[in-house]
Amino acid sequence: MIKIIDNIATTIHENKEYLTELDAKIGDSDHGINMDKGFKMVQEKLHAVKDKDCGTILKTVAMTLVSTVGGASGPLYGTAFLKAASVVSDKKEINKDDIVKMFEEAIMGIKMRGKANKGDKTMLDALIPAYEELKKSIENNETIIEAFDKGQKAAYEGVEYTKKIAAKKGRASYLGERSIGHQDPGATSSYLMLKAIYDTLKEAK
């Protein structure tokens, strides 16, 4: 888990300018900058929690993002990690059922915090399809790596879908129909995180 979070942070850093560029078209031009700042701080705290349980590690990520990431992204991603942490409190190992439940809780937390749903041109347009594919794959007894591969591919398709719809939430919603044609930065950062998880698991195998 430490390796996964470290790789997520590295991926966000590598895509900082790309995410900011996407946000400049329909948002505040700061998504990549804010996310990079938050995950840099997360990386600095990983050493202190490397021997802790999974819940404590995820809770540390959550609280760090809430306190360091500006805009809506901090509270939204913070809530997602916090809800996921509650599923694996005191656990040193995570099984397939835990993974499905973590995604369920994270998505419910984002919906509650952001008052958004699939089709609103937000991170949920990447996360919900990813969760659905991941869950189906796990129910079909496929490996965790196969499940995350299908999940990250579904998230990518979700990002592509955000180009076709108008934003109903966040700063981009002010543009209305003019937001069509632009991909959502939050959905993109969610996809990048899922791809980082898949890449880490694949590499570890």
C-alpha cells in the first residue's frame, strides 16, 4: 500500500502540468498544482506510517489531502480516502471483498460531499465505471491485477465520456454548454490514480 500511494504521488507529479492545463480550460487552472502539492506532503508522511495498519495509512493520506489541497479536490479526495480507511481499520492485509467495499464507501463519500453523480462531469464519471468493472471482475474470480486493469480502462473511457457532456457541478458548471468538448480534470486525476494502482500491482507481480 505504501508503494501504491508513493506511485500515485509520483504519477500526479508527472502529470501536474497536464492536469493544470485541463483545468485552465474549464476551471481555476490549479488542479494539477494543488494535487501535486497535496501528494508531495503525503509522500513526506509515508515513512512515519510504513509499519502501521492499512486504515491508519489511508487516514493519514486523507487528512493530509484535506489540509493541503486547495479547492474542492482536497475535501473530495480526502473524504474518499477517509471512507476507504474505515473499511480496513486495523487491517494489515486487504482481500478482494475489502477492495470492493473500499470503492463503494469512497464513491458514496464523494457523492455525499460533492452532491454529484455519474453524468455531472466530475471524478465520479471515472470512478463509478471503474468500480463497476472492478466489482464484476472480482465476482468472476479474476485476479486483483485483472480487476484493476479493467477498472482503469473503464475509468479512461469515463474520462473520454466527460468530453461529450456539459458540467453540472463545480466551477466548470458556470460554462454550461461551453464546457462540452473539454475533459474533466478531476475525472482525469482519478483515472491516473487507478492506473498507478494497476501499474504498481503489475510491477510487483
